[in-house]
Amino acid sequence: AQTVTQSQPEMSVQEAETVTLSCTYDTSESNYYLFWYKQPPSRQMILVIRQEAYKQQNATENRFSVNFQKAAKSFSLKISDSQLGDTAMYFCAFMNFNKFYFGSGTKLNVKP
Amino acid sequence: KAGVTQTPRYLIKTRGQQVTLSCSPISGHRSVSWYQQTPGQGLQFLFEYFSETQRNKGNFPGRFSGRQFSNSRSEMNVSTLELGDSALYLCASSLRSSGNTGELFFGEGSRLTVL
């Protein structure tokens, strides 16, 4: 069975600084997708970034980048130049055969 | 393009009652999946429907059921409500085609409180 673990229930970062959110997963599959989703307070969950397991290059979306370590089954999210609007719950997710598995989430507080 | 719409947004029920939640996916999306979100547990997968057929099911008791209509709208039903069913129920739609890269589009959720 696939499991996704986010070991940091809550984190804080000062505006303009960099923060890294951790995620590990467990699977015996070789082909899968990994995602980070963001859920702002009282708002819809949206996709932040996506990584295909067969791609060695780490995905990047503007200030968001990932460190994908397939052998270690690790998929961390780095947010650079943190902004107040980055305050949200962040969920790491694994997808295989159209089935998603989510972590328990990390609550990120960006402080002014 | 309209997003995923869930109704009702908030509801309060008492133990033993039943509840029906509705989800209208993004136009053209044929896959609808449901998740239960509770603090500390993250998102727990309930089930997924594609073209009116349940394709995947999570580990929830039979009190949780769902269906999908020909227009891809979906409903989920929870019978004999328990206090532990209090949660945010999220619906997500996706294309789910062979070239699907997996992005889910979420609604704002239906927050259920069971008293």
C-alpha cells in the first residue's frame, strides 16, 4: 500500500525567507506522479507543483521547487522569497493508477 | 470556465440522520472523486466515479456511498451519521484520460458538523 508522510505538522517562516517542507512516501511502484497542493484558509485546494517519477530533473514553478530523491522516496517542497499569500496548508500527494494518496499536511505560517 | 461546485457549503446534522452532498465538476471532466478531510488526518480517499461507474473505493464503511449521473455530477451520501463523521468533504474532478497527468481540481468543500 502507498503511504505519504509529512512529518512537520506546522512551520513558520519570515516573509522573504526560504522554507522547505518535507514529504516521504512508500511505494513499490516505479511509475507514479507526485504533487504538492496548497489549501489557503477557507479557500479551494490548488495544485502547486507536479513531478513525474521517471523524470530526474526537479520540477520548478516560479518560487516553488522540489527536491525529488527517488531512491530515498523523498519529495520536499522549497518555497523561496516567502510571501504572506503563501500562508496555507500544504499537502503532499502520490498518484498511481489514477488513485491519490495524501499526506496529513503541513500548516505554513508566513510572518510579516 | 466554472470550477468545481459543491453544495451545501455548511450543514449541521444530528447523530443517526443521513446527509447527501452534491458536486458539479468542471465541464468536460468525467472523473469525480471524494475525500474526507479532518485535522491531523489529512485527506482520506472515499471513492472515485468515472462515467457513472465507481472506479476506486477507499476504506470507509458502507454508510458512505456515492453515485454519478450522466452529466458527471456526483452525490455522496452518509447514512446513520456518527459524531466522527464531522469533517470537510472535498470533491475533486479531473480529466482522467490516458494522457492524464493527474491534476485534481477541488471544490471548496462541504463542512459537515454532526451533533
